[in-house]
Amino acid sequence: MSVSLSDSCFLNIGICGYGTVGRGTHDLIVKNENTIARRLGDVRLKVTHIASRGLREGVSGVNKWSIDPIEVVNDPEVDILVETIGGLDAAFEVVKKALLVGKDVVTANKALIATHGNELLNLASKNGVRLLFESAVAGGIPILKSLREGLAANNINWLAGIINGTGNYILTEMGNRQRLFSDVLREAQKLGYAEADPSFDIEGTDAAHKLAIMASIAFGMPLAFNKTYIEGISSLELDDIKYASELGYCIKHLGIARLSERCVQMRVHPALVSLDELLASVDGVGNAVVVHADPVGSTLYSGPGAGAGATASAVVADLIDLARSPKPISHAHKVPSLGFSKLMTDYEILNITGIESEYYLRINVDDHVGVMANITSLLEKSGISIDAVIQKEKSNNCVQIVILTHICIERVLNSAIAEIESLESVRNPVVRIRVASFES
């Protein structure tokens, strides 16, 4: 079914950065133009300006092409700017300039929003324009809209998610096929799942950017990426994944945010996830987020977290939202980008040492009589009770002791670990992995 253009007006889109996401956004607008037009009525989206240093092959219907994104920002014919440059410095200057000159902006840049979002959102508000960024978190999963709008009547207690596909792919392969971390990482790079420099993914920075954005919208507070605890997966060993499985768990790299009273936890780290939990079944490059809220309870959002199609889907969704409420838009009818008209600025961000959790401990010890008794005695002295124990024989007269604790405060456990590591029979630093809790 075709849609008549006779009564349509056009919103001219300028795309800065024409890589995977920028091109994917353009392609989607062209491919689904009739569906988008039916949703918008008398408004049409049209990509008219592109800023990129790349080749122009296969690109048609664009009025202007520039290597300078500021030229696109300053062009009066551009109604909405899409920023898909990536990185921080150049993207920040482009988005800031666009907001200053009165243009709405859509960005897929999670690092930009997590790092400079407070400043940019304030700037957008002062200039009567909007900055939208659904595509910055979890690709094609509409998690930000769900937190901001679908769950708007709820008090959100916590959320936990697999929000980096690279890390999830690596851990899935290690668990399902008993492969070494280094081997899987090389394969992920060959497949395009990991960058040449994978540190942002495997060390947790990418997930922390996304978690900071979700926590801000969930709890109605300013973005606080710099206060997020971050721990990567590069030090995980195959033994830990095997032993976790024996205990009824898998290991996932999670982003967790929790609000209790006026205290917020924001942490990214490997975690044992019970095989009975839905997140345990999310494999490969997939993303998933569980949100627990009152009164709705727990809801799960899963799907592709990256890729041209998934991310472009979220970018164009934001463009459609802007087209449905063109400027000038009254404050009374504006959905705040962070979901709340008034943000809470006095929440305390809890230090990781203050959290309460169950813990997995792996301890390499000399195979001597009384070693286990010494370790359990130190834990008992600290008030830490044990839920399960596995003992594994290793080579060179070494034994691996694996302990699953009951809930305790992390700083108490840290003190106990320091005492355990001081024992003459303990060979290496104790491996400690938190256990994820999905209770309300």
C-alpha cells in the first residue's frame, strides 16, 4: 500500500557519521518509509544531509554530503540531527553545537550520554529542544522507553542485565564448549563481535555506560557513570565456570542497579546466576534486562543488543517520537529524557564494599591436613556462614577449595579474604565472584 505525498511535510534529517549505524538508519528510513508514513500521518522523514569521510557509493537522494559535521549542524535546512560518530570529543562538540542552534538531536552514543549527558540535557532544556538516545542502550530492545514510559506508574526497585554482547558471547562459549577466554576472544574479533581493542567490552566500561543511563531513568537521578563500580571478565578462568556449573549456576557479566531507601547501587561485574533464572538462558551476543518494580513485579526485556538493524530501529523510533511532537512543544506535553521532571540529587551511591551478597570463593592451597579447617574457622570468626563446599585435587600437591557463602557484607568478606591469603598454605590470591540475587 502506498501513501500519498501530496499532503505531507518533510522533516529533514542530517546524519553525522555514516558507519554501520548511520547507514543502517538511512537504509531503514528508506526501506520502511510507507510504514513510518502511516504511523506519522502527514509527516515524512527524509535523510537530506550526511557528514562522513567515507565513500558515497550506493547513497542516493541526499541533498548535501560533507566531511565536516558542523556544516550539517549549521545548515538551516536540517531539522533533526542524528549523531552516530561515536567516541567522545568530536561527538560532544557536534551534539552541543546542534542543541545550541536549536536542533533536536538523536544519538546512539552511550559513552557521550553517560559522560556528558547531564550537561547536554540541561543545554537541550534551556534551548527548548530535545535530546533522545534510546539506541544508546541495548540496541533494538526498547528498555529506556519501558523504564521511562511503560513503567512510569511504578517504583522501580532494581534492574539487572546482560548489556554487552561481546562479553556474553565469550562467557557462553567458555561455558558451553569449555574454551579458553583468549581463544574465544580471538574468534569474537574475527566474527566482528569484538573490536581490535576489546577493552571497553571485556573490562566492563561499555556496560557501565549503559547501566548509568538505565539507573538514572529508573530512579530519577542525575547520570552518575563516574560512581559506577566496574569489574571485567578477562581474569575469569575456565575452572570457575566449571565449578559454578557444578553448584547450579552459570557466570554472566551483569550490570546491576538497586535503590534502597535513598541509597543506590550501580555495579558491573561477573556474577553467578542460578540456572533457574531467565537471564541464565540468554546466550551468544544477545542482551536482556530484568526490571523489578512495584506494583508490576519483575518484567524481562530481551533481544539483539547491537548491529545495524537493531540499533537503527531504536534511532528511527526516536525520530518518529520527535516527528509526532514537533517544536514548539509545551513543557506540559514533554516526556522528560530521564523520565522525571524533578531529579533526586541527594541519593547516596553505595560503595561496592557496602553491598550484601552471597559469594563464590576459589582458594588454591597446599594439600596439608587442617587447611580446610583453618579457612572455615576464619570465615566463621568473621560471621560468614558457608552454604556449599567443593574440593578438587590439582597437580603439584595443590588442592582447589570452592566455597559458596551465605549473604554477608562485602567489606567483612574482604577482611576475611585478607586473613585467608595470609595463611602459609594458600598459594594464590583468592578468587571472589558475587552471586546475583533476583529477590525483591
